[in-house]
Amino acid sequence: MVDTEIEPPPRIEGRFTALVVCWLLGNGVLFSWNSMLTIIDYYEYLFPNYHPSRMLTLVYQPFAFGTIAILAYNEAKQNTRKRNLIGYWLFFLSVLAVLILDLATSGKGGLGPFIGVCVISGIFGIADAYTQGGMIGDLSYMLPEFMQSFLAGEAASGALTSGLRLMTKAIFNNSKDGLRKGAIMFFVISTIFELLCVILYAFVFPKLPIVKYYRSKAASEGSKTVTADLAAGGIQTSPEGATGESTQFERKGKKQLLRENIDYALHMFMIYTLTLSIFPGFLSEDTGKHSLGTWYALVLIAMYNVWDLVGRYVPLIKIINMESRKLITTAVVLRFLLVPAFYFTAKYGTQGWMIFLTSFLGLSNGYLTVCVLTAAPKGYKGPEQNALGNILVFFILGGIFTGVLLDWLWLIGKGW
């Protein structure tokens, strides 16, 4: 049992601060990776023979998927605080390593530097699995608004990096030196931001009253994952509270949770399989030449990111927040019509239609992601919600991995 009295939710302070911190921590999960994707024109310049827009993602995903598989299987025994801090520290050290690598090689291309970038990309994937699974599992038993804010933060990282990239492209010329200056600026900003996320999670988030309330509630329901975070927030739990022996609650196993939520799991898998089969590889290499020239791929990526962010705020409007499982399934399946739409638009359409399709891809991705991840954990106790959150992230990363592999199919008939 938790040694402090738990207040009812309406009287707890810190809700707005928690929303802001969740948004920033969501940014931190993808800010470094999106920085690397957004300066992909620099890597295309350095490594023209290695398809960096596809290869870096292909390297990233097996590490992310393999790591989340292990972590999700053992989530009940995880120290959530340690897990998330490891993830954010890995992001900080990895993005710092990219900066050091570029400075050490003076921005030279070649196989050696490319292998180095790929290795760092793999470490990004490990960090993603640690933080995304850990944070979504942690937020699953808190307010749905926290989950929405975290997911919006993930999308905001793409929108912010795209906006910065368009600015640097306008400021610096298209020479190698100009591209490199923009890339260095990106990685300096990312390094500072990831360090900020470490500080926020370590010293700010666990001390917020509303966060302590939900973690205390989870501990009283048998959660073992929150003990270290509660201690960081100044709350000690007795052995009974940490193990759940003081309650009669019997936690459902992962297999049962998956059976009860297989539709949600498949939704996440299908959403991200489709998205990553198109973004960013197809949008970077297979959209032809248009009046926007070298700005074209950057504009497409920026539009995807902006509308993905918009889509993650749309469910806040209750009347259009999709909660019906049948409606979500229908929307997810119909979304696959975007595959032929992109194919024929790339072959015959104008850049305006391609920008429209890319915007819709982002809007639907963000909207459906929030609808599923805020609806799925309802009706469960804290430990089960944490487990289900990890399971859904496993299917997200599985879908991303599958989408990255399918993205290579667009190269059929185009040569290597």
C-alpha cells in the first residue's frame, strides 16, 4: 500500500504543466531522428550511391523493433524511470555522435562515414524503443490528454524540424558547404533539446502532483514499474504496494490483453505500414521533377509533418473523435487506397495533387494514431494499461519496419 493518501483527480494540481512536459518529451522521442530525416538532402549529396533516405530508415527499424519486442515482453519487471532515462540519454549521446562524426570527417562522404551514420541510426532505433514504449505505457494509465499531448509532441518534432530545414535552405545556398552548415545547426539544436528532455523527465515530471497521483494509483493496483519514479517524486511504497499483494486485483496476461485488443493492435500495424511505405523514401526519391526543384521533397515532407501534427489535435474536438472500433477499422482499411493514389499521382499528376495527398497521409496518420491510443487502454487497471501500451508500441514499430521494407518496392523497374 502507498504510504500517502491519494487525492481524487479533480483536486490535483499540475495538469497544465504535465501536458506541456508530455508535449516536450514527445518531441524528444523523434526530434533527433526527424532532424536526420529532414537534412536527408545533405546525406543524398554526401552518399549519392547508397540511398540514404531508405537505408537509414531500414537500419533504424530492426533495432527499434527488436528492442521493443524484448522490452514489451518484460514490461512488468521494468523500472520505468531507468528505461526512459536510458532512452533519452541514448538520444542525447547519439545525436552528439552524429555531430562529432561530421566534424571529424570534415563533411566528407564515402563508405566509412556512411557506415558510421548507419550505426548511429541503429542506436536511435534502440532509444526509440526504450522511450516510446516506456512513455506510452506510462501515460496509458494517466489522463488521455497526456497521451494526446505526448503524441502531438512526436508529430511536432517533425513539423519543427521541417520548418527549420526550410529556413536553413533559404539562408544557406545549395552547395555542399551550405547544406553542411544547415545540418550542423540541426544537430547542435537536437543535442541541446535531448539534454533538456533528460532533465525534464528526471527532475520535473515525477514531482508533478497529478503524475504522482496516477503513479500512486498504479502502485496500489499492483504495478512494479513505478516504484523508482514515485521515489523520485518523494513518495515511498511499501513492499505490498510495490508487488500488489495488498490488493485482490489479478492482472490479465499479455496474451489475454492482446486477444481483447487485437483489432487495435492491427490498426496500429496497418496505419504505420502504409505510412512508412510512402514516407519518407518515396517522397524523397520517386516524385519526379517539378517547378519547385530541390525544394519539392522538402515541401512534401514538411506538409506531411504539419498535417500529422494537426491530425493529432483533431480528436480533442469530441464530436469528431472516433471511438467506435468498427469505424476505426473501416477508416484504417480504406486508407490503403492511398497506395494507388500516390502511384498514379507520381506518374501523371501535378505537384499540387501530390502535396494534397501527402497532407492527407499525414492528417490521417496523426488522427487515427491518437484515436486508437487514447481509446484502447480504457477499462483496465494501471499495470494492464502499461502492458497494453507496450504491446501497441510493439505493433507500431512492427508496422513501421514492414512499411520500410515495402518502400523498396517503389524502386522496382527504376534500377539500383
